[in-house]
Amino acid sequence: MKKFFLASMMMIMGIANADTSAKETITVIIGAAPTQSSVPLILRTLDKANDLQKKYHFAPEFKPGAQGVIAVRYMDMSPLNRVSGIAASFVENVKSGQLVESDYVPVSAQGDACWAVIANVGDTKQGINSLSSIKGKEIVVGGTGFGNAAHLTSLILAEKYGFKVKYVVFKANFDALVNMAGDHGVNFVVDRIAAYNQFKGKQPKLQILGINCHSRNHQMPEVKTLREQGANTPMIFTMIVANKAMPDEKRKEIGSILDQAQAAIGKKEMIDMADLLAPQFSNVSTEEFFANRIGLIKQLTAKYEKQIEASK
């Protein structure tokens, strides 16, 4: 974990110290903590975007907290030269009145996270069906925001198998996993298989029950997806948005540069770094991806509104 953090910090310093003469700086606000699994890929993308062209200098700035609201509002303070990352909790932030959906437009997408459901209840061989053993009991689910993909996934599975969910918010999914590995109360997390691998030898209770993605993960191809197991759950996703005050031409130009950077990094490296698959590799536009993912989260947060509110 220390190596992960130091590597991220070195990358940030490299981006900050790059030659920015005659370039307009576009600040990319990152609402996740530096320890979040997707951060190294975001930083790699910005570094590559700076190499590809000479018009803009892309610089990261971390503003974690309040389930992403702080990052988006910070972008709003300077909408012509800032963009911000968002995740599924964006929908809940809109529902609670903290953000106005129509104020934001898509720029680029890192895509869907092919992450694993990791638990200390259940069994890998039986998959999510092993959760039937905790029917009527309460489990603690760790995640980064109310109403996000991980929270909704746990609620869908709770409905299917009859258990109760107590949701606890952490700065990063990895922090929740550390809590679970240490037997400090958390029972259920959605995170990368690479994160799970750091603890599986030390904590045999940890089990992967399924992959929350359209396809199986290459690191554990024997583990079925949740869809293969009969659970239609939302995937964690990350993307970048702009305030509508940014001119469309500029927004699209920035989006194109970031998409080109991801294409240059390549599908394999994106998956290796963060288990994220950008929509462009599936011939899906950023606009379509934004509409589809936000639309699905809207439907699910409406369906599970009472449970989400009770968790707060």
C-alpha cells in the first residue's frame, strides 16, 4: 500500500513539474482519495494526454469528501478550465439537492470497473448463492458513498437472499477491505482482485463471491460474474464531466484528447492498472455511456430509496 501511494505521488509530481509554457492548464479534479484503486490510471491518462498535444496541460488536484460533491463544486468555481471526476454517487447527490444534474455534461469516461464482490461470509465455490446462509442476519457493507454501485449491489443481493445491510462509508473501497481483512467489522466490499490478493494469504476468511462486470476477470477466470449467477447489479464506473458553462467545442476537444490518451495506453494496460474498461474499446460513445450508466443508477436509487435513506 505504501508503494502504491508513493508511486501515485511521484506521478503527480511529474505531471506538475512538466513544461507548461504556452499551454492552457486544465485542472482535473479527483474526488477520490489518493489510495483509491482507479487513481494511478487517471494520473497515467493525464500524463499521456500531456505528451500527445501542446495546447493543454492537464494537472490533477485532489478534492475528496462528501461523496464527490466537494470535487464537483470546486470545478464549478472555475468552470472554463476545470473538469471533475464523478461516479455513481453523483445520482444520489442530485437527488439530495446538492447538485443539479442539468449543470453537467460528459467529457470522457474511464469506464466500468470489473471488480470483485469480496466477503468474509459465503464461499467462492458456491458464489453469491452462499449468501443464503446469512438469511435474516445483518452484515456490514463498506463503500465510498450512499446509493453508489457497491451500495446498490449489496441491496440487490440482500433482497435476493434475505439478509440485512448496514452500510458504512470509507474514503476508499480499499480502506473498507483493510478493515475486513483485520476482522474489524466489515463483511462485504467491492474492490479489485489485486487488492484481495494482498490479503488472501493472511486472512483465509476472505472470499470472492463473483465479478461485478459484463465478463469474467482474467486474474480469476474461474469465478463467475454476478450476471452469470442471476444477479443484475450495477457496475462501479468512473468518468469525467464539465460544467455546462464550458464551451461545447472546448469540452469535446478535451474529451477527445483524454480518449486518445486512453487509446494510447491501451485496453490491456487499463485493465492491468485498474480493471477499468473505457467505453471507446466497445465502440460506445462517452455520451451514450453517461446516459446509460446514470439512467440505470437513477432507476435503482428510486427502487431502493427507503433502504438508502435508512442507511444515512
